[in-house]
Amino acid sequence: MSEVAGRMAVQAGAAHLEKSKGGMGVLLGGVPGVPAAHVVIIGAGVVGTHALQMAVGMGARVTVLDKSVDRLRQLDLVFGNRINTVYSNAQSVEDAVLDADLVIGGVLIPGAAAPKLVTRSMISRMKNGAVVVDVAIDQGGCFETSHATTHTEPTFVVDGVVHYCVANMPGAVARTSTFALNNATIGHAVALADKGWKQALKDNPHLKNGLNVAHGHVTYEAVALALGYPYVSADSLLG
Ligand SMILES: NC(=O)c1ccc[n+]([C@@H]2O[C@H](COP(=O)([O-])OP(=O)(O)OC[C@H]3O[C@@H](n4cnc5c(N)ncnc54)[C@H](O)[C@@H]3O)[C@@H](O)[C@H]2O)c1
């Protein structure tokens, strides 16, 4: 779903940069003689990488920020000088965001709420008609001014900046999303059906890591911590 949302983020952002959608009226790729838009992507994970691919493909000027230098190194090897990679900290985020036409937020701290990397003060100093797409909104969002929206009314404006904060972006392209989700999950479904849940989880550490609740116990430590429940390890319930 992150692949879908990352790719969609650029599509949604480009559409909302159009004047009739509240944006500043800028074409992502520019035209000969007119500069391309500056797309800033915060978080170079699955969402960020797929957004990056689309933004580069549409001819935007792209900056990507992450806390993982290894991740930035990989992207630098693949995209070379078609992108700028920047180590993420409060100052570099601020510098990039203030120069951006479109900002895409795709950060994740597993099991925790997304960090509010873009503050209200930064939003108020962004270009008028700029667009922010907060893909991380399903984890609380990485823009201080974000709140979750739906496809019926996907955007709202704060200080002249269009916010697109749809919590279930892949739902808009349900056909593609369903096939993609099927591809990723069918192996697990077959294992669960063939072996029963306990054996399937014992045989596959990734499936086991996905177990959140069993026999009324929370088996995912970060979720237990966040919700104030006692944590019980999955292993202790698998017998
Ligand atoms: N809205 C939607 O429809 C939708 C769909 C899919 C995913 N998501 C959300 O998108 C977010 C990203 O998902 P993902 O699969 O790309 O996760 P991921 O783990 O692949 O990538 C997250 C990246 O964020 C980086 N990061 C963490 N802290 C950072 C910081 N302070 N500055 C910069 N980068 C930082 C990590 O190093 C990592 O590279 C998640 O919150 C996920 O739930 C939302």
C-alpha cells in the first residue's frame, strides 16, 4: 500500500498545484524556459522512493530527506544527480520546505506516532499556494497542521498551503491496490489455511511479527505500550 500511496502522492500533489484546485498554478515538470516545480520528499522509505520515482519521471526538481544515510546513499546510486539527497534534521527540513512547491511526508517510526517534522511556523512561511501531501497521516501525520481527510473532501487550506491528508489513499485506486495487496498477502493466506495459524506463524517470523492480538493479549510491544495494555510475547502463546 505504501507503493500505491507513494506513487499517488505525486499525482495528487500535481493535481492540487493547479489553480482551480487551490494551488499556485504550477506545472510539475515546467516547460522549456520555465523552471520545474521543487518537490521535497521527507522520508525515503517505500512511500518516499515511489514518490521520488514519479516526481523524477514527471520532470520535477526533487529533494529527498531521510535520517538514514544508507538509504540516501542507495537512492543517490540509482538516481545520481537527478535528485538531491539531504540528511534530515530540523534545519534541513525547514530549508527544504520553505523552498518547496510540493512537500510529500512519508516518515515512519515503527509502532509510534509520526514525528511532527514540519511545524505550523514553517507552514505559515511556505509559498502561497504550495501543496503538502501528508501520507503519514494514518500514523498521526508529520505536519503539525494536518488532520485526516477522505476522498470526498481530500484537502483543506492552512495559511495559504493546500493540505492533502487522505488516510486511505490506495482506496481511490481500489483495483490496482487490491491486486497489489493480493500479490503481497496470498502466500500468508494460503499458509494460514493449510497449516493453521499457530504453525504458520511458527514457520514464518515475518508473519509472527505481524501478530497484534491473540487470546485477548496484545502481542505487539509498541502497540501495547501506546495503548497502555500489558505486552505478552507471541512466542509464549504459540506453545
Ligand atoms: N495515507 C495512506 O493512504 C498511506 C498508505 C500507505 C502508507 N502510509 C504511511 O506512510 C508512512 C511511510 O510508510 P513507508 O512504508 O514508506 O515506511 P518506511 O518504513 O518504508 O519508510 C519510512 C522512512 O522514514 C524515515 N524517517 C524516520 N524518521 C525520519 C525523520 N525524522 N526524517 C526523515 N526521515 C525519517 C525512515 O528512515 C524511513 O526511511 C507510514 O506512516 C505509513 O503508515 C499511508
